[in-house]
Amino acid sequence: MTESRAEGFPPVYDERSRLLILGSFPSVKSREVCFYYGNPQNRFWRTVCGFFAEEVPKDIAGKREFLLRRRIALWDVAVRCAVTGSSDASIRDVVLSDVPKVLKAAPIEYIFCNGSKAYSMFTEGFPKYIDRTTLLPSTSPANPRFSAEAWERALSRVFRS
């Protein structure tokens, strides 16, 4: 598989968003469908929608509506990078997303990083936000240590407190 220079997606958020979930960079499948967590094997949508006892929306418009209605912002730490396939380990030459722009525009109280690569890039790039940042196990199908319980506990802190 060859390395390519790739571009991510714009953030999903509005002036009501209180949780920002950050991935590392969109997978090949996500880039093909032009939206976050486009690989049907990725556990992200099942986990987050399941927390609210909702079905996973069938299309991008439904997923975007779900996020905004639930006051969840979604983006990736890298907006542009060199990457081989979907491998987080291969990500380099990163251009960071303008996360402070979202934090100024929305009342974000919590930041969740979906996996260790997102967490390390975010905390290195934006150390002043580490106090409100939580590392969660990656929802990627490549992660054998995924924990739905960790996501449930973290989401409960935001939405049931």
C-alpha cells in the first residue's frame, strides 16, 4: 500500500455542542464515503448511538443530525497528513485541525479522543486543553482492546451528570 497525502473533513458542531470527540484521521473507507467512521466494522456509530438507545442513522445527513441533536461535535486531530492506507502508525507530516476555533464557537465541556494516536497528537499539539481531555479506546475494528464499557462510563459523565 502506498503512502498518500490526504485531507480530512470539516468539523461537525454548532453553538450548542458540549462534547467534542476527536479521531486521529479518516480511514480509507471514511474518505471514500466522505464522512466520519465510514467503515461499517468501526464501532463508533453503534457505540455512541447505542448509548442513547437509538438506531444508527442510515445516511450522512442523519448522522450529522444525530450529533447536533445530542450536542456532540466531531472532528479529527489531523486535518491533513501523509498516511498509508488507514494505519494510524503511518500518519506523519500532520497539519493539525483548528480545534481552538471549535472551542471558541461552542460551549465544549469535554473532549474525548478516540484512540491513543488521536490523544497523543491532540495533547502534544494543544497541551492547554489536557485537563478536559479523556483518552478512550479506539473504536477501530483493528483495536482488539476496545471497551464499550469505557465509552459508556465516559458518555455517562457528560450526559447523565
